[in-house]
Amino acid sequence: MVDNRFATALVIGSVLSLMSAIYIAAAIGTDHWYEYHSPPSLQEMNGTELEFDSEDTDERHYTLALHNHNGSLGLWRRCIRITDNSHWFKPPAAEVEPRTLCVSFTLQEQFTPKYIHIGNHNSGVDYVRTYLSQSQFLLPFVSLGLMCLGALIGLCACAFHTLYPTIGTGVLHLLAGLCTLGTVACFAANAELLRAKLRPPEPLSATEYGWSFCLACVSAPLQLMAAALFIWAARTDRAEYRRMKSYRAA
């Protein structure tokens, strides 16, 4: 028999866990972690998009394209908005319908070292940005894996009619929350370091963190709150069981 307090804590923790899993999964699968809002003078510049989807394009070229064409950056893909204008005829602005061009990062690109001078392979490896980039890619998957393992432990606890194994669920959710926080911190630090080093052309495009980034930011505290509820329910139930057992023995 489970006390109503513990049952309520488990239900609320499960709901928070489910919400955080949905948020972090949506954040991983979308391309709006970082957004660029380009002024018209930059949007009219042509040529950078020609190298955007090339196999051998480097970080400098595709980042400049993001600056020039209202780009958006995710963990898996980069996207720009371009118009197919003819060299002989330029339609009125009202008739122009920009299309979105997206390119996925290959697994090799995710683990390619970053360089001290962006785009210059001879300048040496920038280990800080390299580790930040690799961490921002790996940590969200580790977070999801820990939450799935925690859910499996929770199901086992329900099958055996005991709350004590849910302390493992709480610990795994705590680690998942820390991984999500690490993802957010690594991505933000990497984006700021890249912006400081790149020195894009004037006028600068406005940049901001997108809604995918916000979903990851919201997911982390939900995971931590779920962890606190699971650990509290398991430890308090165990303490009350020992107290009751001692009382009966006395």
C-alpha cells in the first residue's frame, strides 16, 4: 500500500519526466537553436549560398551564409532562406518567395576539430571549441538515454510493488538534468566564441537563441524537479517503513 503523498509525488514526477523528455527530443530534432536575422543589404549578397551545401565547405563559409541569409542553426542541421533570382530579371519584393535550404551535418563533421582561425586548417586545433561542439552533440542523447533507463527502473519498481528502486530513477533523472544543462551551456559558449572569432561583414546580422534552445532550457529544470520528487518519495517511504518495523518490533 502506497501512501497518498508518495503516490502524488510519483505521478507529478512522472508527468514532469514525460514533459522534459518531449521537450529535449523536440529540441534535438529541430533547427532553431540559434537564429540570424539579416538586414536587406546582406540578403542581397549572392555567392555564399553556392558553397553552403557543398561537401567540402568549411565552418567559415557556412557561418557567413547563415549571417547573410536569415540562417538558423541546430544540433543536426543548418538552414538559410534564399530567393532564386535571375541575373536578368529581379521581380518585385512582394512577389519574391524565399525558399529554405537545409544541410545536415554528417557524423564526421560533428567530430571534426575546430580551428583557432575559422576556416584555416593550418592555424592549429582550438581544443576548447572542439570539446564544446562534441559535447553539445553527445550530451542530449546521453540525457535521453538516462531518462529511458530511469523509466525502465520505475516500471520494475511498479512490478515489484516497492518504491525504493525509484531512488535509482531519481538519480538518473538528476544526471540527465545535468547533461541537459551541460548541453545548453556548451552550445551557448560555443556560439559566443564563434561570433567573437568570426568577425562577420558589416552591417552585422542580429542573432538570438531560438525556441529549440529554449525547449532545452525548460527541459533541464523539469528533469531536476522530477529527480527531486522521485528521490524524496523513495527515501521517505523507506524511512517510514523502517520506523514502522521498529515500532512493531518494540
